[in-house]
Amino acid sequence: MLRAKKLVLLSHCLLNVNAKVGGLANYSGAQEELISYLVQKGFGIIQLPCPEMGCGGARRWGQTRQQLDTPFFRDYCQKIFRPIMHQVIDYISNGYELVALIGINSSPSCGVNITCSAASWGGELHNWSSIESITQELELIPYPGVFMEQIIISLEVKDIKIPLLAVDEADPASSLSEIKLFLEGEV
């Protein structure tokens, strides 16, 4: 049997950029460098669902952590992760190694240790003086996205420890290099 029995959990948009908010794509379909690397190194890939796509669809506006940090969205994140969690438990019970979870830093959902924030975003756009006044408030904060936080909670409840890695779309080359070093056991 040729199975390497090594798996990674992967944020949805790394395999399908079409799920991202319009205007945020840095590649045409999949994050080819990362995906090719994972395939070449024998990793199985479990694609996480995209909670933003599931709740807001393809035509949604970009949002911040504060806008998604609601009881409904947290429950929805738990609900869509549950089938993945069952797979994770089954794989681990059968001798597979879950090597890492790879998210997307800056994402309000899938940020691993950096997410986007704007404390006063909300309401009607026409109440703002300009688009610039809206975007000026946007900042990155050292905190996980809402979906990632719910995943971490689910894993902790089952005492499952998985290293968390992130693609930094502001500096993909550097973050991909760090991910490769980690997966090769050099970090």
C-alpha cells in the first residue's frame, strides 16, 4: 500500500480562490505552489468548508472579525466543521497523522494568528463620509479568525493537537517557505 498516511487540513480558498470575496484573489484557481508541494510530498488534503461563502455567497462584501463574531456565525462554523472533525477523529484512530492545519492570515474567518478588524464597521454605507474613511479603520490584529477559533476549540475539546500554519497573502513567498520548512521537519 502506497499511503503515506499524512494529512493536512486546508482553508477552502487555497484550493478554490473563487470562494474569496471579489477582488481579493492573488491567483487564478488554487494556490498552485502550496498545492503542488503538498501533492509532491505525499500529503493528503482535507479541504475545509468556507463559512463566509456558505453564509454570504459569492456576491458578499468583505467583512471583519467583529462582523462575523456572532453567536449565529459561531454555531454555523461548528456545524460545518463537525463532519470534518469526524473525519479527523477517524483518521487519527486509524493511524493517520494530521500534520498541520493551514489557514489564511488576515482572513476574518480563517486567520490563524492575524485577522482583520474594524471596530465600528456596520450599518449603511451612505452614513460614512467616504470609502477611504471606511478602509482607513481597517487594521490587522494578532488574533485568529472566527472559524479558526471555533476549529481550535473543537480540537481542544477532543484533546487533538494540530500545528497551525498560515499563508500570509501579503507575503506568500516567505510564508510558503516557512510552511515547507515546517512540513519537512526543519522548524
